[in-house]
Amino acid sequence: MVNVPFKRIDDLGFWLSELRAGRAFGQRGSISAGTGNNPHVQLFNPGGSGVTALVYAATVSTTTAQQILWGFYDTALSSLHGTGVNLLRGGAAGKCDVRSQASTSLLGTLIHEQEFAASDGRILPPVWLGELGEGEGLIVVGNTQNTLLRLGFRWVEI
């Protein structure tokens, strides 16, 4: 377990400090799952990365009214959208990446769900989604098949 140097998980000073140190990242992913498939988007910390990811937030949008679920899934999804873009302009790329996959089943250990209206978008939850060690992933899933799911993750790598 990483000893995180702040007292509250919503300590804005910590997040700004990490951003200015070049350890804050963002990346987006989207998938339009086909007939009989659910859309999945994942933030994945690859094995051997040498970092722990503290996931700050995710922006989520969907085109269809549905439940959006999130949880943990430690197998990299099949489609790579990209590695983390450093939120400090000119900073080095991140180690974690964003991936997606359509699947006939809901993947992962799902721990939270929210109802979304059609064409809805919001931050899922507002702060602190989880901590990912090497080889671990955070997954967001739409429970309605054949729908579009868009995600934008924000995290720090320590």
C-alpha cells in the first residue's frame, strides 16, 4: 500500500501539487458496442509499470438511458485508446492506459452503479475512484447492449 501524503481524499492541494510535478494524467476512450454486447472502458495499470495510480475521477457520457457500473477488472481489455497524456504540458507520457472492449457479459467485480438518462454526461463519483497497483484495472460498463459509452479518466502516478 502506498503512503499517500495528504489528509483528505478531496485535498485539492495534493492534486495540484501532483499536476505541477508532472505526475497527473488524462486519457479518453469510447466504444459503441454491437448487438448483444455491452460497452466496457478501462483504465489499466500494466504489470511492470513501476507506478501506483490514484484515480481522481472519470467523466462519463452515454447516448442511451442505462445504468453505468464501475468496479475492478485486472485483465487488459482488447482495444488500446492510448497511454496517459501528461496534464503538465510537455511532461512525459504516463504508464497507465485506457482500453475498451465489447463483451456479451458484464466484466469485472462491479461495486457501484448510477442511472443515466439518454444523452447524459457527468463525473463519476466526483473524487477518488480507486487505487491501482501494477496489473490492476478500473472498469466502467454500460448495462444496456448496443450503446455508446464515452469516458475520460484523470489520475496521478506515484
